[in-house]
Amino acid sequence: MQLLRSRADLQQWRRQAALLHFVPTMGALHRGHQSLIERGVEPVAGTRPQVLVSVFVNPLQFGPDEDFARYPRTLEQDAELAAAAGAAALFAPALAELYPLGEAELTRLQPPDSLQEVLCGRHRPGHFNGVATVVLRLLGLIRPDRLLLGEKDWQQLVILRRVIADLGLPLEVVGCPTCREDDGLALSSRNRYLSAAERQSAAALPRALRNAHARANPGQDLAAATAAVRAELEAAGLVVDYVEAVEPHSLRPRSQLQGLTLLAAAVHCGPSRLIDHLFLMSRQPIVAIDGPAGAGKSTVTRAFAERLGLIYLDTGAMYRAVTWLVQNRGVDPADAAAVAPLLEGLDLQLSTAAAGSQRVRVNGDDVTEAIRSPEVTAQVSLVAAHGCVREALTRHQQAMGERGGLVAEGRDIGTAVFPDAELKVFLTATVAERARRRALDLQQRGFSVPPLMELEAQIAERDHLDSSREVAPLTQAHDAEELITDGLSIEAVIERLVTLFRTRVPQEAWPDPAR
Ligand code: PAF
């Protein structure tokens, strides 16, 4: 592993790194930092990245009464631990290397107040300005493809994600789960300040949070929950800076448990200030994927759901199932009044069979294959446009979503069915790209292929109809992430979805089943 001490060394080394992942640290490395490095060396689409670790005790992020002077500086040992975890280089600049004109002359960054007014920001004024300033300075010098940060410093992760997004920097930010000791204490460089007795008391921090987690229930009053944690921490002799419950991304305070909620605390234990958090959930996560026809939603949604251990809720199959029922009962599919009675007491079951394939049952009949027939395909749009059908199936889908733990795909999923989904994605592709895919599909299935211009016109017309129809028009939810899939392989789209999911739902709240 290369030890780089100057910007010149860094620039020289940087030239040979094709895919570079970056782990910034203040040194005093431990297993938590090593887990970031190990995550960083994992191949991306078959390419092995190099990991660069920085060690720099950044004065800008310490308050006047904080531990800058005595912060552990253990470069030799850091180099050994970084190398053992697979780092290719360690950048350990002196102060003058990083801030050559001095601190007074430095351009500083100021992340939004709303993200700094809570949690640690309120108790450490200027801390996150200092963090953002140094990290952006390092990113400018290192120009990595990916930045890996610990979820342990959740507020730091949220703030850096925002700063990087606001400045439009072309890199991915990956959060990695907290590493803990056997008794639950989160690993931290500051744990080494603790005496044996303090170390024992420190375990009360994760314990109090875990107890709150065990007591959590949907709709719970969070003021009472945080007060209970505070009392438990104080009883263990810890001096509490804060115990707060907030929405994990905006960091806005939450008074009732709904969706994913961050419960975070900071305490003083002897000479150390310790932080920790966990996530409370009123239900398991929901991902809503909408988008125009022909953007490849079903294929990627199914695979994405499997990757994350979520259930795939194929709402299209539900509309097809109702269409099948309408046809099977000989009802006119255009006649809403005749269709409505079929929806009363409708028993519609979706179940996942081996290898992620889904079985569909209507009133006890297995219609998995039947709903893919050309007859159903020809009439599903007509049936799905009836208000009574939309309402019945929306109710059905919402009931299925009560426990969460699913990825739902459909035309109005993010807007009408699950407006409070943790992640909403508008999966789309240009008309030209969808026409190209349609042509390929027709060709592969042995059908004659109309000219591309004709396919494009048909797709544009369908988009227009879908977006302008009265019932459940296709619209992009205001808080949906747009994912344009032109030129991306299916695997690459799934990767992007997983990355988006992880920006909304951390590993700690919903771990990857494969990891
Ligand atoms: O998390 C840390 O160790 C520091 O805040 C960081 C990101 C290295 C910036 O100095």
C-alpha cells in the first residue's frame, strides 16, 4: 500500500487508478473503518476498484472545548489496518498540504441550517461546516468515483449526501452499517478514551436504544419514547446531550411513529462524547415504481425485489386478473355498472413461488397463465380505466401494503396507492429507446417488425393517452426519483435502483438478504 503525504504524491498516484473508491477518516482506525475499506474493494460490474483512505484530523470540525489536541494520532498502525483491509493507498496530508493558504483564507461550505439545527449540529456549532469543507476539499483533490461513509455518523452522511447532490458532483455516496462490540457499543475512535468502568456504563447507550426499539409500535408517541431513553441513560450515569426522534432524511422532528424514524442519542461518558442511533419502523419499507409503458418496469422490479428480500407486488397482474374474471363471467368489459358487482367480495391472491415467480389466484382459480392471454392483454386497459376497478384494487393493494416489505409496480403506485412509500421511482426511457426495445422484442418473438417511426408514433400516442386520461393518469410523483434507462443494461438499472433504495433505507433498517 502506498503512503501519500503530499498533494503532488496524490496527483501522481491518482493517474493510474481507473476506478477509485474513497474512505475519508480522521485516523485511529478500527474494525468499523476496515469494513468501509472492505466494502470499497468489492468489484463494481466486474471491475475491481482501488480504495484510497485519507487520514486527517481536521481542526475545522472541532469546537474550542473539544478533543482536537488529544485526538489519537496513530498513523503507523492506521497504515497497517488500512493495508490489511485491502486499501491501495493512504493519503495522510499535513495541515499545510490541505489548507495551504491557512484556515483564514479557506473557502468554507455551509450545509443547510435545517440539517444542522437538530441532533449533533445543535450541540456542536460549526461542526458540519467543518466536515463538509474538508470532505469537499478532499473530493476535489482525489476525484473518486465513490465515497464510502459510515452510517454510524448518520447526520454527517445525510449532510454530505445533500452537499454533494446540491453541488452536482459526479460521484456515488455509499453508507455502510455500524460495527459494534459484543455488548452493542458502536465502534468509535473515541472509545479508547474510556476507563474500564466507563466502558461498562457506555453499553447503556445501545441498550437504551434497543429497549426503545423493542417497545416501538405504529403511531406511538415519540416524546414519551425519547423521554424513556433519556431516563434510562441518566440512570446509567451518562450525561445526555440529546435523545431525538426525526425523519431520517430531512431530519425534521417526528412526534409520532410513522414510516422510518431515526432515534438518535448523544451522551458524555467520562472524557468521551458518544453517539448512536437506530431506526424505528411503523412498517417494513415500501418501494413504488411507476413510469410509462415499455420502460421495462416489470423485469427490473421483479429482480430488484428479490435482491432486497422484498415482495414483488405486480399490480398489472391484478388488473389482468380482474379482466380475466370479467371475461370469464361473460360481462361486457366496457360496462362499469356490470363490472362493479364482480368486485364485491373479490378474493385476489398473489403469492411468490420458487425463483421469485408469482402465482395469481382469483376466487380460488389459479389464473397465472390465463391472465397473459392475448384476449386479456387486449382488454386490460379498458377494464383498468373504470373508477370502481381502480378503487377496489387500490384498497386491496393498500391492505397488502399495511405491513410493508414490498416493491409495487404500476401506473399510479407512487401517487395514488402508496404516497408514503420510502422510495418512489419514475422509471422511464425515451420514446426512441422504447421503440427500439419493442422492435427487438417483436423480432425475437418471431413477429414482423413495423418501421421504427411507426412504433415511435404508437408509443408517443399511448403516453399521451395514459397521461391525459381521467382515471389514474400517469404522472410523476413530486418526490419520485427519475431513472432514465436509455443505454443501461437491465443489471445496471437494478444496480441504480439498489443504490437509490440504500439512500432512503439504510442497511441497519433493512439489511440486504445476500450480505
Ligand atoms: O467521520 C469522520 O471521521 C470525519 O468527520 C471525516 C468524514 C473524515 C471528515 O473529517
